[in-house]
Amino acid sequence: MVTLPVAIKGQELSREVEVSIKRSQMHKHSKRKTDGSHSAQKHRDLLKFAAMMQDSYANYVILGVENQMEVHYAMPVRNMVYDALQYDKQVAMIAADNRRNKRFSSGTMRNNGEFLSGFLRTDKILPVITLTLYFGTEPWDGPLSLREMYSINDSKLLDFVPDYRVQLIQPMTLSEDDFEKFHTSLREVLQTIKYSVDAQKLTEYITQNERMHRLDLSAANVINTVAGIGLEFRQDRGKVDMCKAIEDLKAESREEGRAEGREEGHTKGREETIEQTVAMLRNMKIPKETILSELQKTFSISEEEANRIYNTK
């Protein structure tokens, strides 16, 4: 199981990915014509350029994010198709730019291969990294590599078959040190998901975390949705005080408890009054039929309920 994607571990993103249950509007889709009249079109949850910092050097990559509420049992194929379409798109854009700027004029073209592909020998593309954010609380039990999906296990044959690995971020398996690698409100989202299976720990985490006093509204909405907390909060310039929302929820629960207590007390007091009435009428030697009839009329109860109370004495 991958705890943090190997491509990210030990490095810092200059701008972390934004997380949302809804699809991002930045890059709506990757579309590329294939053989015949069919086209391959896939929708990304999020796609953006990112700079991965290490030893003061920035390596630029294209970072894709897939948000999963449930386990996807064909995730390696799904992500591989996304990445392949993105690589294909980069090559097509570079080739179009080469032709538009007439880089194939005499003296610059090295061979016919460059002309036919539109891609120069010196051209380069950016790596594509796809992260899968799994918001579920149940363990991910789907395949994390293409090889796990094959119906064969002949190692000699599989040596000729390329593999593809899913870079999975699963909050339930992350350590506290792993969470520290996230510097935006994504940290609070992931930690809340991890603690959502323990109500007491979740409450302690939210109320004792200073960052929860000024949480981004989008992150608060995600937490509310994926953790199923059901909080009501007021926003202030796009920020939410989750600690206040928790306290309001506690106060509401206490008030509901008091209301239930009052209702329970009222019910208990009413039954005691009926029992006292029965005892008094029986001491007066009033016939049972008359007592039952009076109880039904006076207290608006059924004959069965009147009999039950009468027979308890």
C-alpha cells in the first residue's frame, strides 16, 4: 500500500492541489481522435501545472488529481488513459507549434522523421503525475498496479508487459508526519476523514486545532460531505470557524436532550396522575368498568391502556 505517492514523498509542492468533490473547471477534458470516427474523451477532476521543489531546484510537472469517494477497481487503467491522453496532447501541441513557426525549413530539419511526426529530436514533454485521493473510511482493496489486473501471472511473459502504478493518498493510512507535508486546508480535510470513525477523537481534533478557526469554506463543505458531520456554519469572507460550528452542534444536542427530558418528565407525571386516580376510585369501591370508562374519557387513552394501568395496581 502506498502511503504517500513516491513522486511526492520527500518533496514540496510550491502550490498544492485544490480539492473539491465537484469537478474542476480548469481543464474540462482531454480529447483526441483515434482510428475511425471514434474519439477518446476523459474528464479529469483536476489538472494543473505544479513545481516540485527539492534542494532549491524546481522540477515542473503536470499534476492530475482524481477524487474517489468509493474504490474504483479499474483505477490503474483509468489513470493510465488519462496520462496517455495528456502526453498525446503535449506532443500534438508541440508539433503544431513547430509547424506554425516553420521549424522544418531547410537547414533546421535533421531528418524526415522530424517532419513526419512534427516532433523534433530536441523537443521534450513534461511528466504527468496523477494522484488518487480516496475519501473513503474503508480500506482501499482495489488494484494499485496494472499487473494486479492481468489474468496471467507468468513472470517471464510479464517482463515484456509495461506496468502502471496508482499513486494513492488514503487518509486512513497516513501518519502525522505525512499530514505535515500538506500546507493548505487539504491537511484538515484528510485528517478529518481519518478521525471521522471516532466521534470523540474527531471532536477533539477539530476543537483543539487552531487552523480550524479559519478554514476555507470549500474545505469545510468537503469535510461536511465526506465525513457526514452535518454541521451548520456561517462564513466570513470565505472562511469558516469549525470549532464554533462544533460548539453550536453540542449546544443544539443539549437543548434537544433537555426537550426530550421535559417530554419524558411530562409523560411520567401524567401516568402517575392516572395511577393515583385509579387508586382513589378503587378505594371508593367504584366498579372496574366505571373506572376504565372514566379513564378513557378524562385522559383520552385507549381501553387497552386503561386496562394496563388499572391492572398495575
